[in-house]
Amino acid sequence: MTVAIDGAPATGTMTSTMGTLPITGTATADALAMSGTLDMQGISLALGVTGTLVDGAFNGSLKLGDLGTAPFTGKRPGPTV
């Protein structure tokens, strides 16, 4: 997941083996909520991401339409050499 935050609006992409999905949402000082729709061979699946930023780690949940919710943790990647 890649996110760009410019004030409250947030935009980004989620990339998986199924492709790349544009996502949009809102951000505060320590929270993020984003959503998008994944098209899987003609079937649409609504995705939602919510989380909080604590000590440099982004923790939250990914809602996969009616399939359920999965927890996640992410960190900003370090510099590449």
C-alpha cells in the first residue's frame, strides 16, 4: 500500500497479485481511513482500510467486502541502497 497525504485528503494504491487498486480517503494526525473497489473478473469487491499511526507503525484492519475483516501492521520502508 502506498499513500500520499496532503492535509486531510489521502490518495494511494494497493498492489497485490490481483493488480493495483486506487484508494482514496481521509487522514488525521494519527488515523487513516481509505476505500476502493476491486474488480475481480466482473465481480466488484469493496475494500476499506482503517488504522492508526503509533510509534511509526500503522496498525488497523482491512475490510474485504462481505468476506470479513483482517488485521494488518505496516511500517514505512527504510532507505534503499
